[in-house]
Amino acid sequence: MKTLQVALAERSYPIHIGASLLDRGELILPHLATPRVAMVSNETVAPLYLERLAAPLVAAGVAIERIILPDGERFKDWQTLNSIHDALLATSCERATTLIALGGGVVGDLAGFAAATYQRGMPFIQVPTTLLAQVDSSVGGKTGINHPRGKNMVGAFWQPRAVVIDTATLETLPRRELAAGLAEVIKTALIRDQPLFEWLEANIDRLLAREPDALAYAVERCCRNKAEVVAADEREEDREGGRALLNLGHSFGHAIETGLGYGVWLHGEAVAAGTAIATELSHRLGWLAEADAERVRRLIARAGLPVSGPRLGAERYLELMRHDKKVAAGRLRLILLTGLGRAVMTAGVAEADIAAAINDCCERDD
């Protein structure tokens, strides 16, 4: 097991990474304010892992309330959020009860938002079981739900007390979900870690083959990068980019998810296509060499991810992107690349150039 730290002064917390950590109750017990837990999972993950995670806690005298959600991005909404609140109220959970999220990014975002809002805030622990959640969404305290007009438009920053990453859970992850997680690994490399990008070029097949050492390395490297970014800019207040740089590909990707309907494309698939569009735009602006742009597209494709977006039409993309959380003073700010491992945030790109990049990428086969 390796342990990293997210340095946020009195709200700092550990990220534990290793195999078979679901059995290590001692990683969770020190973070419980009382011997009572509400464990939130979904109907896919719960049969696989919930009782295993619960067993050492129950043995230590912890009472556990089990809250099982439907599985899928389309359920990341007010109704499902309220079902968590209903269950917490029905079982008389208190403000000091700890909520544990066991599952992927949807479970983590929903459970985290419930923890942030129930009785104005309750302790929260992340136990992510998908690659995407392990390398990205479980770290950093972003929680929320989708709105029909935009992805993740309603939510709160609410940091967990701990993140426990059992990499062995990736053994049961469907291949499509595994590939979707690789989109966030590639994104992390592109924004600030060129050595990781080069490692991915050499080792992407090992990740797809689920070699434990390769997966553990990728998870640790991404968590280390994200912990550093979050510690420096927790709430995306850095005007030069800061934490917002982690959103490479997301402005386009969120437009894809919203435009198609939540759950039609997985989040990672949309981010991959969005990253390809951002790469094309970076090249068009003369910021990224053609050879480097081709390396990005090739790596995305080798991961089994789309390098083009669906044909929604450039105007529809732009319409949806105007609801992006990075919009400031009515201007769309984008994360683009000036090199492999170097990202910047800019508000100075003409919509005509953005539309041209969208149209070019979406002319390819979906």
C-alpha cells in the first residue's frame, strides 16, 4: 500500500492505494466520528463489494445503514439525491454519522453532495471502484448532480476525510469502463506530466490487459498530480488556470454528454473525444505541433476511445458550452495545449476557430 496526502491544512486527508484494501477496516475506523456509517453504493457494485467493505467495520462494532442506488449516469439527478436524503432521515442518521461512497464517479458525486447538504454537512469517505473514479473524481472534493441543461451544474465542494483505493476492484470492471478511465489518465498526462504521457505510450497495452503493477502506477501517478493541484487551488480560483486545467477536454465532453443525453456516452468517452477536439484546436492555433497532435490522437485510439465527437453540429456544441462552469463575464474559457504536458486556460479563441475544430473532428467516423 502507498499513501499520499492532500494538503489542505486542518482538512488534509490521506489517499490509500493498494490491492485488497476493502478488507482493511483500520484505514476507515480512525476517520469515523461515531460508530455509525451510512454506506452508499449502487445495484451493480453493492453485490460485489459492499458486505466485504462492511465486514471489518461491523466486527469493530460499527452500525451500518445500506443505501443502494440505481446504476447509471442518467440517475445522477435530484430524485436520486433526494432518495439518499430520504434514507438518511428514515434511519435517523445524525450529522456525525459518516457517509461512505462505494462505487464509481456517479456514486461518489451523489453521495458526496448528499454528505455536503444533509444537516448542512456530514463526514464523508470515498471508496472508488472504477478506474475513472480512482484516478480523478474521488480526489478533490467536487460533488454534484447533472441538470438537463448542463453536466455537473448543481453541486458543492466537500472534501472527504479519506480516500481508500482498492486497485483489485478493477478486475471486475467492464472493458468499456476501463477504457473510459484511461481518458482521465491521458488527460492528466497531457496537462502537466509529459513523462507519464511517454510512459502511457509504452504501457497502454499493459493497462488494457489489467496488469496490477501498471494499474497501480497509473492510479498513484494521477492521484499524486491531482493532490498537488487541489492543494494549490482547491476551488478553481486561480485566474491562470490552476485546478481548472484538470478540465482539459471537459468543455467539449460535457457538451457531448448533455447533447446526446446522459449515459449514452460514458463520461470518459466524451472526455476523450473532447480532448481530441481541444488538441485539434490547439494545433490550428499554432500552439501544438502536428506530430504531437497525432501522438495524442493515436494514444486515445489505442486506449479504445473515440477521437471524434458525435455530429451534433458546431452551433449546438457552442450553445451547450456557453453553460460551462468556466465561462466568465460571458466569455468561454477553454483549456488548450501548448505542448505535451503543458496546458493553459484561454478566453481569447474566436468561436469560428472553435467551430472549425469541432467540425473537423466530427467529420471523422464516430
